Amino acid sequence: MDRLKIDKKIVGYAVTKPAEEAIEAPKVEYRREATDGGAEVIRMHEKLERPEMLIGSTYKVKTPVSDHAMYVTINDIILNEGTEHEKRRPFEIFINSKNLDHYQWIVALTRIISAVFRKGGDVTFLVDELKAVFDPRGGYWQPGGKFMPSIIAELGYTVEKHLIAIGLLAKPELDEGQQKLIAEKRAEFEEGKKQQDAFSKSNYPEGAQLCSKCNTVALVMMDGCMTCLSCGDSKCG
């Protein structure tokens, strides 16, 4: 054994150990699950990186309370593409409008909704939350007679339309009993309206009154006298 001469004062020491091979822990991808058949299924989560290209749809929202339309773009990501577990999930949303009065809340809303989309899980609750927002100044009517309580609510209906289109939400449909009841009530209403409007389909001028002689709605004012255009009866003789 060789001897070592120490010329300096010892100020510290350490015990050397054999070099150990670093054991690298296996990387577990977040929310990657295995099915019974052994296939790995990737779920939606906030750590999922955005692909270079996403597919999506753009919806035009034109409200009577604004001169400019809003364009809502919802981009989707495809999970487990090419497998039996393939799913299309919303990833981000953008709202564009020339109306700068809504700029602040539009930016805030798009960031919050996009964050909820990327979080994963059940994101359909957003639809009900948005549709429940009411404008204190009052809502507006859409073409076709549908009342919209606010612009935010209409955005909720737009998101709902998109989620239905990609299969994340089921299209609301009435059951057989409700459809039958509505059909009966509609037929009853239309039949009653036909009876009410029996006199409206007339060959005589609008606003004519009922003639007491021939019982025809044909009595009009002519030359200062009420004259029936059906039987010729006149108050002036």
C-alpha cells in the first residue's frame, strides 16, 4: 500500500463511493390511460400541447343591438386519431368583431372558455351558464320569434350548436308523447283560427260590416250612406 505524505492541514473530508448508474424513472404521460384491450387512450388535459393545425368552425352572430356582427371561431383537437377511441374535443375559441365597445369582455370570455376547454372533463356546463346570462337593459328577438336574453346567451347557443355538431352534446328532441300533444294542440289552434278568419277571406273591401238584410260582410260607406255591395240594400233607399 502506497503511503501519501500530507503537507497541508486537513480542513475536511468525504467518503468516496463506487459510481452508481443513474436509474431514470419511467415518464408517465398525464392522463394517458390503458383500456382492457391494452390500447392507450389520451384524455383531454391542460398540459396537452397545441398541434400546429386545428380544425374548427366559424359562426356569424348578428344581433339587432349592434351594427357589427360577431364571428365566433371554435377550433377542435382530435384525440386518439385513427383509432376506435377517436374523439373531437373543443380546444380554443376566438370572437372577432369591429365593435370595440365589447373588446374587454370578449377577450376575457375567450380566454376563460378556452382554459375550460383545455382543462378537459365535462365542458358542456358552459352552455347552461352562458345561456342563463340576462342583460339588465333587456334582450332582443331573433328572426323567427325566439327571444334572446343577452349577447352572452346567444354565444352560449352558438357554443351549444358546435358541441352538438361534434357529437359532444345530444340534440334536444321531444319524446313521442310530447310530439303527439303538440301536434294535437297545433291542429286545434289552426282549426279555431280558420273559424275566426272565416270572414277575412272575402271578395268585399277590408273593413266592410255585416249587412242585416243578406247577412254578408259587404256593408260599406258610399256617398254618405251605408250600402251593401252584395244585395244593394242602402239606408238612403
